[in-house]
Amino acid sequence: MPKFCANLSMLYTHLPFLDRFQAAAQDGFTGVEYLAPYDYPAEEVAAALAASGLTQVLFNVPSGDWDGGERGILCLPDRTEEFRKGVETALHYAKALKCGQVNCLTGIAPDGADPDVLDATMIENLRFAAARMQEAGVRLLLEPVNTRDIPGFHCARVDHAMRIIQAVGSDNLWLQYDFYHAQIMQGDLVPTFARLQDRISHVQIADHPGRHEPGTGEINHAFLFKSLDASGYAGWVGCEYKPLADTSASLGWMKTGSRT
């Protein structure tokens, strides 16, 4: 079975954020991820992490005004300075949390924007961020996100992300492969993973439709898990789903590795 980490932005949401670490540990998780820790001082997050005995697996570079609807600023030409400051903020937290990889969200394309200009902005920003993070020993990840959940998201398909990664030309830029997003945009989940495995540093799961726990939709997670094991994938599998009810009650799939 793969090793699973709890996404604390979606799981245990009935609890205050800093209390979710212990809840995840009590349910058997050994690692955690989430969108962002920036609402809390790094020292407070590190204390919650240490008290729970969990590994910090992943979080995102600052992604703009999330509450205002922004979903990343990587592709926005007028936000380059803000993005670079965000990289430094992310590195501060990564050091405090002993986190070895950080994800970057592309953002929503402005109306009428030239896609080639947005791609060029991504490439420039990622070259800076990948180099800066490599100096600190932190991997940088790029994640395609489906345009059904986030209309207008500029990098929605895996092959688009790979074209950007190849154009950046850094050995410190990796793909974050979310099976849920990929199922919506293109399907062909396991062959795509196998084709790109040498550039994939992290994967995430949720069932479809609904983005609920494995076993509630059309994705055969038992097959996915067996395929990940057979491939030799040694990274984490992020549980980035919305439980149908209580988080703890939704975890039967994790014990059996099959549909619930």
C-alpha cells in the first residue's frame, strides 16, 4: 500500500486548523499536506507538527487572494514581484517545518490574455523559483488543475504542465499529479502516470464525481494503489478529498485499499 498523507485543508475541517494535526495522527496518518500555513506563525505550525509526530509533506507557494477567488499568481505578468516574495515566504515555512517540497499554482487566466504571454511568465517565474528552492534543498512542484472546479485555470492538463517544465529546463521542477484533476480533464490515469513517473514527485487522490473519498465514485482506487506499488513509486499520496460525512468515518478505504 502507498503511504498516505492527510490534506488538512479538506479533512478534519470541523476542528481549528492547528488541532487537525493531532486528529490526523490519531487516525493513523503519518504525514500531512494543506494549501497554505501562512495564517499562522511558522513556529506555531511547527509546534503542532512536532506534537503530533507527523511529517510535513507539502504546501503551496502563496497563491494570491484566495478568499477573493484567486488560485495562484504564477502566470500573471503584473504579479511577478509578489510571486518572488512569496517564494521567500514559502522557503521560510519550509525550513521551519522541515518540508522538502512546495507546490505552485498557476492561477486563472485574465479575460483576453494571450496564452503565450502567460506561459512565458510561468517559465520566467519557475526558473527563478526552482533555482532559489534548489539552493535551499526544496523541490518545486507544478500542478495542473481541472477547469470544471476552477474555470479559466491556465494550466489544466498534464501535457501543458510538462511542456512548461521542459521549457524551464531545471532538474528541480517536478510534476504534482492529481488523479482527480486528471480524470476530469483527460482520463488515462495509470498510463499517464507510468509515462511521466520520472518527473512526478507527489500524487493526490479524490474520487469523481463529487471529490469525495475513494469508493464513492467512478475511479478504481484499488487498481491505482496496486499500480503505484507495482511501479515502485516511493512518494506520498495526498488525500485531498471532501468527506461525505465525518473524516474519521470516511477512512475505511485506507484500511482495506479497496472501494468502501
